[in-house]
Amino acid sequence: MLQMDVSALMGYTGALYKDFFGNSTGILFTGLIMLIWILIPLGLAIRVFKRKDL
């Protein structure tokens, strides 16, 4: 989507999207957020299931 310059059709949000996710910092930030998105619920689930007597 960034290669096709569709961001011009998306307006101001598209321009910010292209500026932020078009470089390595944005990609790294997004990857870290996705990792946190996985690890926090996984950690909470492990903690809850360790307490339960299954």
C-alpha cells in the first residue's frame, strides 16, 4: 500500500501513516507493540492457570 502511493487518497492520516511506517523506526516500534500485545496476555494467562487446580 505504501508503494502504490494510495496514502495520497487517504488524506492527512495517510500521509502520517506513510511517514511513520515508511521507515525502519516505525516498523521496529510496531513490532515491539505487537510483541507486547502477545506477551502481556500470555503472561497473565500463565499466571492464572498456574493458580488453578486443573
